[in-house]
Amino acid sequence: MRAKVDYPAPSENYIDIEGRIVDTLTYKIKVQYVARSESKACKNYNWLAGLHVSQSTEFEYRPTINDGRHKLHIPLKELDPSTECNWEPNVVFLCVASAGSDPSSCSSLFLLRGQHDNNSEINIECAESNFCFRDPFELHTEDINILNKVYSVNIKEKKT
């Protein structure tokens, strides 16, 4: 990994998520950062694909959960974007597990593409495998471009 430099004010850009969560589940959030530079110093060679791909790294965050409610502050500037690799946050993943277990199954929650904003509640259903989907199922990962605000995310178990 090259030119991965911590940014002095990681909460300069952020999103907060809060909402309802069933007491049988817990979660963590992973934020994937991607090097946007075309410099070969910021890429790794993928021998299967036969080409160089952008380096990436992740940061994890854990919420506070009390009485069926969760809350989490997610910094989106952990890495200095002005370095050679031009690091940017790319995807926010939701990783869910049964309460008391370490979450490992992750699903994309937000794509930080700058496409549009979602102001409505986001409802998530998680299967027994802890893989999660939007509810209703036809909705997909949310593209967002408005940062420094609270997004409502409700997490429940899928009824079979």
C-alpha cells in the first residue's frame, strides 16, 4: 500500500445512521476506500485479470445499540485525499450477525458516487445467513451524494 496517509480531521465528511434494530442482531459498518490515481504506484497487479487494479483498504465502525435502537457516526475522510493515490471512500458495507457474534457477512448499504440523495427510511431485511437486502427487495444499494447528515436505517430479520 502506498501513500496511505491518515487525515487529521476524519469527521470532516461523515454520515450518521440510526434507526430500529431487532434485539437478535448486531452489526458493524465497513467503509471501503479506493485509490483514484492512475499512478502504477497506487495499483496492484491482478494476475487473474491480467491488469493493474486500484488499491483499496477498509475501516470498521461499531454502533451503540440500546432498547431496539442503533446509532453510529461514520467518518468518511480517514485517509488524506491529497496524497499521491487520491484516496476516496467508495462503498459503505453493512455487516450483520446474531447478537453476541462478530459480524462477517457484509452487504453494500451505500455507494458514495454522488448520484442522488435519499431522504426516506432505508429498511433492511437480513436472512438467517446474515446476508441483507433492501425491503422491498426491488430496491437496491442506495447511491448518495449528501454527506454530513443522518440517514435512517432500520434492520430486521427476514421472516420465512
